[in-house]
Amino acid sequence: MKKQLFKQSMQSVLLISLTSFAFSSMAAEPSDDIATVNGTKITNNIFELYVERRIGVPPSDGFPEEKRKEMIDELVSRELIFQDAIKEGLDKQEDVLLEIQEQIHNLLTRIKISKLLENNPPSDTLIQSIYQTQIVDPASSEYKARHVLSDSVDVANEVILSLNKGNDFAVLAKEKSIGPSAVDGGDLGWFSPNQMVKPFSDAVEKLKPGEYTKRPIKTRFGWHVIKLEESRKVDPPSFESVKEQVLKVAQNQIISDYLKKLHDAATIEIK
């Protein structure tokens, strides 16, 4: 019974979609029709939408006539295939109805997000805050460090004990580290904090040049012993150079806030 109701519901959705398409075609002025296929009109609006989706540019003034004819031929062929598919009843198959439902969901979701961002553009305050916290602050310093990476906390503690006795860090790294930098004595070169996983960068920022961590630092890669060799101040990238990147982060935050409100207001049961 549920399966039958589902089919009827999805058939109604398809019928509404097809009816809307047919109505828009019939409502168009004769001058807007670019072709008729077995009595079904293909309008200029459909042509423009198809071309933009097909080749990425709208058919504006100066659009090559040869390309225009090619696109019209494609639309005519598509319409013929569509009509033949309807005759075969493909529009009533369950897998087709599921695909239609999926396409409708995707389309309305995309349009809703687009309108959300159009009606709620990121404020200057939000954009500047993201630029400061995610671009300026992390880029204010760079560090040059070495590390010994181990899959055992005991080995990492042994390295620290050896360092406390005055042994050379680079030599220990070559002997004990399992990381790719071991061949270079654990040398990681220059890096900014946001290039490293947070536990690692947090540990580095607390060190002074010449110091090493007095306890092993755990990350998803294993256990680290880190020595800071040098640090330097750097100029962050200008706002204009990262404006588009910052804007996308701000837009994602607006979308996340919107989704949180929807989740908080919804009754959701996951089985």
C-alpha cells in the first residue's frame, strides 16, 4: 500500500512538472517559439537555458548562427527522445520516479541556498573577523623546527631523556624518527601554524628558539618530540588578495547557522 501511494505521489510530481513545462510553452508568444516537435513547442527561454547549461555561456548577441542551429538540433532530438520515453511509460518506472525526486530535491536545495545568501550577504564585520582570525593571526609568525616522530610514547620519552643528557637532536631524529624528515635530521623547514595539526602547532608556539618539548606531543600521526630552531614575523596576505576565499568561508558560516536553526526546530529520527 505504501509503495502504491509513493508511486502515485511521484507520478503527481512528474505530472505537475510536465504540465508546468507545457503551460509555459503554450503561454509563450509565437515569436518566442524556435521549434515545434509533434505539436510541442520549444521556446526561446528553454533554448537559452539549455545553451547556458550545455556550453557554459548564454546565447547573447553575436552567438554563432552555426552553433545556434546545432543547439536547436540537440533540443529537437532531446524532445523526440523524451516523447518516445513517455510513450513507453518510462516516466512511471520506480527508479525514474526516484531519480525525479532526487533531482527536485537537489534543484530546490540549490535555489534555496542561493536565495539565502542573496538575502543574507555576509556582513563586513563577519568578513573582517574571519580575515583576522583565519588569515592574519595564523600568518603572523613562521617557525623552523625539527621533530622526532614515533609510534610509541616510550620511545618519545627515551628521546627526551637523551636530549636532557645533551645528545644531538638531528642525530636522534635520524636514528629514532619514523617520519619522512628523519633523513634530514627531522628538519621540517619553515611553516606557519595552520600548516600543522593543532596539537603540534600549539606546542611549537610555546617554545623559544633552541628549546624542545619536555613531554611527547600526541597527534593522529603518532608521538612527537619537537625542537624549535627559529621563528620570524611575516606579513599576512592583503585582504584583497584573499577576499574571495574569505567570502566563501563567511558564506559557509551563514549556511551552517541556517542549517543549525533548521535542525533545532525539526523533529528528526534516524533509524
